[in-house]
Amino acid sequence: MFQTIAVVALICFVKLDQASGDLPVVLWHGMGDTCCFPFSLGGVKKFLETELGVYVKSIEIGNSIVEDFKSGYLIHPNQQVEMVCANLQNDTRLMNGYNGIGFSQGGQFMRALAQRCSSPRMNNLITLGGQHQGVFGLPNCPSLSSRTCERFRRLLNYAAYTDMMQNFLVQATYWHDPLNEETYKNSSTFLADINNERSMNKTYIDNLQKLNKFVMVRFNKDSIVQPLDTQWFGFYKPGQDKETESLRDSHIYHEDRLGLQAMDKRNQIVFLECEGNHLQFTKEWFRRHLFMYLQ
């Protein structure tokens, strides 16, 4: 079994097997991770290179592993998406397109890339444990001491929507308080924008619908992401934090704010589940359920 793969952004390099007609793969890690740790995304990268024989690029933010690790907490997602888009556009091995895989918070970052960066073209988008409607709660946060984790919780609970927190802490940019929906929509500097919560950005809709498949993986025993349904684009019903609603019951779906209703009707959206904790899956599960979207 792979080790739990936390959340950050990545980009490592491997030689493309010229005999393979499969598209390259781009990976984006999440918080508490880096592009190339051998026990997390570095292992996934090697696994895909060996089994698929394709070029795999694992996104690294900054000029070192340390900078990459810090980026998962301190570099605003808007800046990260812009940096990654420029990097991909300069990679000639991606000129014919690629398949994107986002891990945990890298899932919503990879989706933002699909919506904002139309070249090179993303063919299939796979998110594992992504938080498409954000999070409300920070249990068992990885790679941090319990004291640091508790400090993050308090900051997000009381100050997530201040300018300082929106600019300082990555997790604040996708903090979604269902008890204060209007404040969230007006103050979120990342998630509310990529979900078209404030206005309808037609470019986001058009670019997302260019995907062949949008595959969302939910981990049924996840102890990190709250609520669980955000991994399938669901969330708490507005005004409370007990009952959840599915994507198909949400206003984002019914108002078709991202074109997801239309994509669903065209069978472009795939809901998968894995019986593990956050980002815990076996190689066999990955082969059986995800290789078909990478070949």
C-alpha cells in the first residue's frame, strides 16, 4: 500500500517512451508533501513511468524540496496555478496534451489549471481526495504537530476571510464556512472564483467541458477531509454543518455554474470510491480503476 500522500504541488521529469502513444501525465501534490518524496509522489511517478511507459511530470513549486514543501501552505493558489501554467507551456513534451492527476488539495489546484490554462490541453482530470467545494474543519492534519494543527484550526475558524489570512495561508483560500455563505463567496480569493460563485466566467465553463473525463475519487474512511462529500463536489447544505448534499443537489449543479450538469449528462463525470483513509490506495486498485483514464 502506498503511504498517505499529503497535499502540495509537484513536477519531476522522466524520459518518454517514444514507442508509446499514451499521453504524458502531470501530477500535483498537496499540503505537507513535495513533488518527489520516494514514499509519496516520487513513488507514484516511478510507478506510472514503469507501468505506462510515459513521460511523467511531477510539479515542483520553487527551486528546492524545502520551497516546494512550504508552497503547500504559503504560496497563494492563484500564483501557483499561474506558475505551473507557464511551466507546462514551456515543456515541449506536453505539446500534444496530457492527463492531470491532483492529490488532495492538488486536486482543486489541478482543476483550476484546467479552467484557466487551456494550453497545453488537459485530456482527463483525475482528483484523489480533492476538496472541490472546500473544507470546513481541519482534523488530523498531516505532517504537522498537534499544536501547529490546532493553531491552524483556530486561525481558520476565526479569521479565514480576512485579507491577511487569504494572502498568507493557502488553506484559507478554500475554507468554506456553510454558516456564512455570503462571507465565503465575497471573501474567498481562490475557491469561490474557480467555482464561479460570484460571477459566471464563461472561459472556466468552456475549458472544463473540453475535458474528456473528470474523475473524482473519494476515500470512504478519510479522517482528514471534512466533509467527505467535497471529494465528489458535494458539501454541507447551506446554513448548517451537519447534513451534506451531493453535487447533483447543489446550486452549482442546478445553476450549471461550471457546466457540470451538462458534463454529467454527457457522461464526462466519473465518481469513484476507495475504501481507505486519505490518499491510501494500493497499486492494484490504481491499475484497476485509473489506468483506463491514462491510456
